[in-house]
Amino acid sequence: MKSEMNPMPFTSLPARASIALAAALLAACTVGPDYQRPAAPETTAYTDISEPLASLHDGKGQQLAAGQNPDADWWSGFHSAALDSTMQQALAGNRSLVAAEATLAQAREAANASAGSLYPQVSLDAGAGRQKYGAQFLGPQAVPPFTYYSVGPSVSYLLDYTGGQRRAVEQQRALADYQVFQLQAARLSLTGNVAQQALAMASARAQIAAAQELLDEDRKNLSLVQTAFAAGSVTRVDVLSAQSQLANDQTLLPPLRQQLSVARHALAILAGKAPADWMPPDFDLEQLQLPQTLPLSLPSELAHRRPDILAAEAQLHAATASVGVATSNLYPQINLTASLSQGSTSLSQFFDASGTAWGLAAGLSAPLFDGGTLRAQRRGAQDATRAALANYQQAVLQSFGQVADVLTALDHDTEQLTAQKNALDSAQANLDLTRQSYSVGNVGVLQVLDAERQYQQARLGYVRAQAQRYQDTTLLFLALGGNAPVGNTLAANQSGIAPGP
């Protein structure tokens, strides 16, 4: 039976206390509110656009699969053996993940330790000593000094008639659940960072390749201008312009190479290795496949699978249980004790029946006046519960906003990629035509350089648009919670208290 008990006033204290204690012992009540899981959100969509994400439903590009959740190994959708192996290396060697696992183990042991308080506490006491009583203590009957020996078990049991100890165990279990979801969040963050850094490497390598192609074109163009200058068909200004173009384009490579190095080093750290001891694979955009079917969890399902939301829910559960703990502290505490000992002043008579002693006792400690401390603590626990509920609701709202942002980003990525491809094709055609015109003397070198600049911008823009599409696809998997959550949590298990060791 679960109930919200209210302490009785001190009017007719003996009679009321007797009735209340008897009723509580018979009913085995548990004070404080029972935790109720928050209801799933009623919203059915992530965006308010009447016809959202047209490019994701046109049958030509990526398609959304509403109601589906990401697979546990969500990154396998990129069909990259190099990415798969790097993920496994990171999952096995990442130090932050090891720390999260150890923290979870610590929280579980704390829950097990808390559960031990529900059982009688048995200890063995033994002692030996030498004693002499003074004459003022015994009077005329003088007792010579003597040696004594004693050994025996003792049992103590805190009668949990209000359920306060059970609420404390429930709270510790909820805190352990919080660490379960923190571990899952750490795993999701790790796999997301690995994918992001791998894509950063692939993007940097693709941009470096594009920049090197541009430099090759610049060198060819400089050679062409120098030949024309030697023939007297162009001026020295044309040669300087071609040299300037080559020099400017050479500035593209150092920052791109730095981006590549930073991504490599980050991957090594994520994998639990020093950058000097481990080199990640050379990821290439051309070797990655863009997932064509994208899962899209329902909003109601997302609230029950994202690890940050589940962690906030576990904190809400722990805060709710703390109200029961604070409420229990308002009631008398009853402690039962029993002891059995064997004592003697001589080892030879140690097991004599005359040396056996035992005792039974019951103690009651009731708060009478504490300056309002206990009730203030109970009100504080209730305030903490309201705060935890608001934090949970905020986590749900933020998750919906993140999914909405990524969905619209994917839609815009499709538009951007199409626009960049058209710009690249146009720039390539313009460059080819301008070079042909230059070779027959219809245009000057400045027109060729301008066409090359347009092609350079279009080429790099197309590579960046490709990489951004991969990045936003990764962000969608992460916003949806990645792999499925761990379901067998401690607080969710209502089958009983976990036994001690």
C-alpha cells in the first residue's frame, strides 16, 4: 500500500501515537508521492511548415522513414569499412567512455549499499580486558582485579514502517539509472564525434584535391601567358596577373592541411591513442555512401529514447523519491536490537552456561522540536522535484528543436548541392570557352583569370556542400538518439530490492 501520510498533531499524543503506530505497522505504508513517468508529448510533428522538406520527399534524393528509429550501429549506413573500424577502435579505447562506465559501476554499488539498509544488521562483538573497581564504587565489598572475556552476535533493525528507507533505495536506484543514460550519452557523443571528424578529414582531403587541381590549372595558365609574352602578344601585366593568381591560390592549401591534421589528431584522441602512436585511415568522400533512407522517430518515441531526456527523467525520479525520504524523517524512528553473548572471567569456564547473556530492546526517537528544519527540508525536496520536472520538459523541447533544425538543414542541403552543381557546371563551361577564346585571341588573360576564379569558387563550394550534407545526415542520427536506450534500469525494475552480496 502506498499513501501520503500526514503527521498528527501532539493533541492526545499517547493515544494518537499508539493508534498511528499500530495502523502504520499493519499497513506497511510508504510515505511520499509515487513516481509517475511523464506523459509522452502530444505533438506529432517537428516543424510547423505546411509542406515541409519537399526535397526529402521528391523520390530523387534522401527519403525520410517516419516512425523508424536509428540502428544501434547507425554509422553503418555510410557503408565505410574504414569508418566502422575506427568506431570500434574508439569504443574500445576511449578514456572518457571508460570513466563513464566506472562512474556507472560506482552508482550501482551505491544503490546496492543503500538496499542493504532494508535488512537486519548483524555483527559479532568480542572483547577481552582486565578490570578493577575502586572502593568508593563498591563500598566495603572489595573485589580484586579480574580478567574477563566475551563474545557474541548482535542484531539491529530499523523498522521501516513509513517506507523512508525504501524511498532512499529508490532514490539511489534512480541516480544509478541517471548514470546509465549518461553512459549512453557519452557513447552517442563519442560515435558522433568520430563520424564528424572522419567527415572533416574527408572534406579537407577533397578540398585539398580541388585546390591542387586549381594550382595545376594556374601553372598551365602561367605557362601559356609566358609563352604569349615571349611571342609579344601580351604585356608584362598579364604575366604578373597570372603569377598573382597562382600565388593567391597557393594560400588555400596550408589552412586545409591544418584542418586535416587537426581532424587526424582528434580521431587519435577519441580512439584513446596519442597522435604520434596511431594514424586513422584516409577518409575520402568518394568512398562514403550517403544513406538514402533516413529514420525519423515519432516525437512521442523520441522522448523515450534520447539519452539526455532519459537522464533528465531519472533525475526527476530521484527528486520525487527524495520527497518520501524527507517526509519519513518527520515520523518517529523505531530501532529494534538483540544481542547474545558468552562471557567469563576464565577461559576454562568460557563455555559454561552460567556465562550466557542476552538482551532485547526497542528504541523510539521522535522529533519534537527542530526549529522547522525537517519540514523545510521536505518543502525543499518538493521544490527540487518541480525543478527536475521543468528541466525534463526543457530537455524534451530542446530535442524537438534540434531535430527540426537538422531536418530543415537537410532540406536546404539538397537545394544547396543542386545549386552548387549548376554553378560548377556553368563555371566549367565558361572556363573552357574562355580558354578557347583566349587561344585564338578573342579575349585577354584577365578574362581567363576571372573565369578561373569563378570555377575555383564553384569547385570548392560544391565540395563543401557535399561535406555539409554528410555532416547534417550524421547530426540527424545524433538528434534522434542514435542507438536504442538501455531498458533494464534499476529504478524501472519493480520486482523487488536487489539482494546484497
